[in-house]
Amino acid sequence: MPELPTSPAEFFLRTWGEPQREASFGTLDGHDIRILKWVEGEGEDELTFYRTSGVCDIPVPGANTRHRQEFFLSCDPECDDLAESIAQVGIYAARSGKALAAQTVYRAPGPLWPGTGLAGFVVATPFDGEATSLTMR
């Protein structure tokens, strides 16, 4: 039996290899969220994935203390300017005291990146193929 990963980042590295880029966002109240980026496929089949790492350090309000969250976003074409907005989604639960369960809408205080009219995310139900349930040691 393989050894359990100690963090989501370790799981991601085992599963997808080294990320192409990494961004780190810290808050004054001590939260550190990393956004890791992978690109899969080529040409018309290319898809960019962004994954949070560090959100699971924040307890989910109202849930069992072992229940934690990380967030995944895929897009085409890539948009690295989304990284800060994804990090904000990650710390939303800690700051608001509200869990981001499936079908939750997160509304950003402004555009998700410069020049867009998009100002929010919808949290989708986890799907097969991603880490829908992962046990850490």
C-alpha cells in the first residue's frame, strides 16, 4: 500500500508531476494559499488546470474537523491572472465563517482579472477523476 500524502501539494506532485507555475498569496491574518498550474494536452486539446494548496489548513465552518477543502479550476485558454481570485476563494471560508459547498456562489469584490466582467465562481460538485475524497496522514 502506498504511503499517504502529507499535503494536497504532495498528492498533486505525485499525480500530475511538477507544476508549470506556482503563485503564493499570504494574508495579514496568517493564511498562505498557493496556486499551482498544470497544462495538459496539446493544440486544440490543451486545457489549463489551477489548483489551490493550503486551503485545507483552514477548517471548514460547521463541518467535522477532519473535513477540509481545496479548489480546482480548469480553463481554455490559460489565464494566470485568475490566480489571486482563486486564492481569495480559498480563504473565503476562514474569513466569512461560511463553507463553500457544492452549488455555492462566491462573488468577488470586483473583476476576477483586469479587463473582464466576470466577478464570481460557482462551486461545482466534485467529479470522478479528481481528489473527491482524500485521506492525509
